[in-house]
Amino acid sequence: MATARRVQDIYDRLAKQYDRVARNHTLESLRSALLSQARGLVLELGVGSGATFRHYPPTLSSLTALDVSSTMLHAAQILALPLPFPVRLMQSDFQTLPFSDQSFDTVVSSLAFCGIPDPACLFADVRRVLKPGGQLLALEHVRPPNRLLGTVSDLIDPLFDQGIGCHPNRRTPALLQAAGFEVRLQDRRLGGILVSLVAIPTALESAGR
């Protein structure tokens, strides 16, 4: 399992190449549709080089954006300058979130959950920092629904974890449901490997059943 320090080193090294990959047409289309729903005080996890910035509504109250890579954050800082709302960039591995309870209206992840060592821990923390009525917007690659491709993703998972700190077989929608979220899949692409979703925390009593 990739450590935060190793993931930081990987993404510091891959920052320039990652920026080109992160801005392809399919990802940009999905981001545009998903992030138009962001509102209020927004927390973005794994902001990278700021590929999401152009897709946020100008009416946001503020954006707090975390990333493990200082090189990525430097690129994001430049793109944040013309944004019409306050932006705070923070270097953090975001396995746990350094914020008070009920701090944000929207939490966003764009291809960031695949490398988290303990998704259940993070998703519980996302619930904690969301205000009542808050939402999680996520664009993620997940374990392929096709049986053969799913098996392949299981086999190559150790190599991806070692090489880029990423898990191609992560069942993110199911993990969010287990953490107490109602998950609404908004779009699926590439045979169901790439999904955009909206996740709403369910009542605490329901989550514990």
C-alpha cells in the first residue's frame, strides 16, 4: 500500500505529464457536468494542478483545495489567481481532514480516491466535515463491471499501487454506500470504468444499521 510520502514523490515527478492527461476531452466533459452542482463552501481533495478550476460556478463562497504534491500545488496556484472566489491551497495527504465538523457544503474529488490507503477512514471524515444537506461530488475510475476486465484490474493492482500509488480495482461507489452515503451515479464512461457521482450522507441512524 502506497504511503503518503511515496505518493507525494510520485506526483511531484509526474506533475507535467499528469496535467496533460487530466485535461482530455472526456474528463473535461464529465467535470463540467458534475462540478456545475458545487455550491457554498467547497473542499476539493487531490486538486492536482487545478484542472477542475474552470468548471466551478463563479458563485462559490470559497474553495479550499488539498494535494499531497507541492509541485502540483504550484501549478494550481497560478490557475487560481483569476478565480472570482477566495481560494486556499494546502499541502496535505488528506487521509484525515484537518477541519472542524460541518465546515463545508460540498466536498469534491476528481480522480483522487483511488490512491487513499484507507477509504473507510476518509469517507467517515468527509461525512464529518460536511454540513447538514451537504454533498460529495466525485469523478473516479473504478473496478470495471465487466468480469474479465475486473479480474485483470485485480491482477495489475499491485503494480499500479507500486508504480503510481493508485488502485484500478477500487469499488468506490460501494465503499461510499458502506460509509453511510446515498450514491447517485450521474454518468458512466469507458465501459463503466470512469464514473461521476453525487453522494449524500444518510441519517446517522440509518448508516449504523
